[in-house]
Amino acid sequence: MPDEQTASIFLSHNSADKDYVRKLAAAVAVTGAHVWFDEWVIRPGDSIPGAIDRGLAGFTTFALVWSEAASKSRWVKTEMEAAVTRWIKDDRIKLIPILLDKTPLPALLASIRYIDGTDGDHLRVTRELLAIESETAFRLAVQSFIDEAGLEFREIVGTVEEIGDA
């Protein structure tokens, strides 16, 4: 299971990358990590900037899902700037870029080790994001979460498949 240092992840992304990020969010969540993913947090009638501001105030890991679309997004840029500000003030904060294509990272983040997600393998990216060493360790983290929640594996599999297909 992810340790407490990486247990709260904010997923910054452009809506053009939503299908990939939805799968990534589900894979991270089933390990027991807390995930801030706009579709799961922002409800009808909510202030979008207010919800994002609350999410940005509470993460320990800022995952920047980077692509050509993200590079052109004012929302992603604003979220990234807020995350960098927290990162500079708090050395416990992690910034982890996840590259979906060959779009260069902003100069401010170019020296940070990124995760290469260009192959579309959201499960491998999840393991790297959470610093889970192997597929077996990932499966154990998922099983531990299922056991702690008192759920049956088939309930989780159905939910993850539904999220991935949405």
C-alpha cells in the first residue's frame, strides 16, 4: 500500500486526456491512495475554481499529466503554478510529471524526473507514481485495500471496469 507521504494525489490534466486519466485515477484509488480527480470531486452547482483550490491545498503529490493539450491549457498552467508554489515552500511535496506524448515539459519542471506514459500503460504508471516496486506488490496493495474496505474482489473489478469504460 502507498505510504502516507504519497497517499494524497492531485491529478492535473487537460480534458482531452480524460480517458487516460480516468483509468489512472481508478488504478491509483484501488490501492487505497486518496485521489483528487475532478470528475469525482466537483459536483453540479460547485464552484470549479473553489473545488480545485481546495484540492490543490491538500495534496502531497501533484501528478502533472503532460501532453500537447495540457501544454496549451490555462487551467493546467494555473494548477501547475500553484503546485510549484507549495513545492518550493514544503519539501515534503512531490511534483511528478507524467508524459503522454513528446511535448517538452516547461523549463521550471524540466529537471524533475518524470514518468514516461507514452505507451498508455496506466497500471505501470500507477506503480511508478506510488513507488510500488512490482506488479505483485501492486496486486497486494489492491487486495489490502479491498480487505480493509470489507469488499469482495468482484465488486472492485466491476467498478474499475465501469470507470475505465466510461
